[in-house]
Amino acid sequence: MHHGSSLTTAELRLVPFLATRLTVRGIGERLYLSQNTVKTQTLSIYRKLGASTRADAVDRMQRLGPPESKPARGRRNTSTQSRCRPASVRPSKRLECCTSLGLLG
């Protein structure tokens, strides 16, 4: 099993939503992603964690502890803000996102 640090920043943004009852469409709407992107990233998370379901992926991430994120390919900005939601989202929502991922102490 690979460690959660091998997940890209984009995949790490998706992880907290895997623990919800949101549909792929609902997750995509909240993260401003297409349904295909959500499906592709979810499958990539499963593969990297050796998981086969959402619950399994969430369980494995919890056992691994807070992730050390790495930037998604092609991105240079690794500020905390860029690892969360788009800048157009209220600061409190960005903070909530980053805290839930363990990106802030």
C-alpha cells in the first residue's frame, strides 16, 4: 500500500468528500469539477491507497494520519490557499477545507 503522501493536491481536496453521502455530481459541484474528473481522481485515490470503496479509502487515510501534500502536476503555486478551494470561496470555507485535510496546525 502506498502512503497518502503520494496523492496529488487535487486528490487530497477530494478525500474529505469521500466520507460524505454526496454523489459524484454533488462532489463535483462543491469542488467545481466535472463528474468525470471526480470519478478519475477517486479511482486514482483508490489505486494509490489500495482501496476498493469510499469507506475503505477514508479508513486508510485516517490510519495514515494527516497528509503531506504535493502539488498536482503542472502547478507551481503550493501556498495553503492553492491547496484548498478556489480564491472565490469565502476564506472561512478555505480554512475549513485546509483544516479538514490536516494542512493547518
